[in-house]
Amino acid sequence: MGQVTFHSERMLKADRARIRLEPADTRTLQDVRTPTRVAIIDDHTLFALAINCVLADAGIGVVGCAGTVSGGMKLVAETIPDVVLADYCLPDGDGLSMSKAIMKAYPSIRVVLVSASDDIAHRDLLAAGFSGYLTKNTPLPRFVEAIKEMGTGRVVRAPRIKSRMPRGDDIDSL
């Protein structure tokens, strides 16, 4: 698979323009909600671009995409997103190890592992601090809903693995 890298200052400026306050506005910055900022790290170009478009259409700010571990780490360091969607397998390394490194370096970033497979040890992911797991066959409306709910601190997961996940108020069923 090829490199998928396209974060730009233009995207970041567009996000900032949405929350600009007028001088006569009496609201404070805490009153203005900013969209969740998402970084997509996935080497499947079509998937990454499609998710980018779908999330942007849903009002979710996408800070950029990367297709490798090295590109993903650089993207996260430059943009400090709220959420990282990280592919499980990347061409230059392990997406799981990259995700753990992101969570260690940036504890406030919520990381969701994304994979074409549902054979991953989901309980281990949650125990390791991941904010969720989604498969690439998750229906788009559910995928968008999951990312929006990340802002509330909920843990998200793929629909077909409900019975294998631990129960609790902080786990949202898709």
C-alpha cells in the first residue's frame, strides 16, 4: 500500500474559522464547542479518504491522514488530535505498538484501533487503555456515531463483538 499523507494548514485554519468569536459576542471560549479533532492513520488510501470525507461531512474535524507508523507519529505530534483512528496493520510497523506509544506520549488522546479483522483480543485493548475498537465493516452511520461519542469519554467497539466485551456503564454498544 502507498503513503497516505495529507494534513494541511488549510484544514486547521478552516477548523479555527468555525469557532471565531465576534468582539460584541458575550460568550466565553468555554461556551463555544469545537468539533472533535481526528487523525486517521491507515495505509488503505480509499478507506482513509472515505472516512475523512464522511467525518468532515458530519462536522467532525479531521486534522489529517497518514499511511505509515512514522507518518502517523509525525501527524499526531504536529496536530495533537482528540482522537486517533489507527489501523492495526501498517506497512512499516505494528499499528498496535504505535498506538500504545501515542497513548503513552499523549495521555489525553483517545485511540481507537481500526481493523478489517474482528479477531483481536478486545479485552486486552481496553485493559491497555484503548478507547475502542472498530472493524472496517462497521456501517458508516455507526462509525460516525462512535467518533462523536468519543467526545463524551465513552468506549466504542465493533457491533459483532458485543458478547466478548466486558460490561460497564463506560462501554457503549454500537
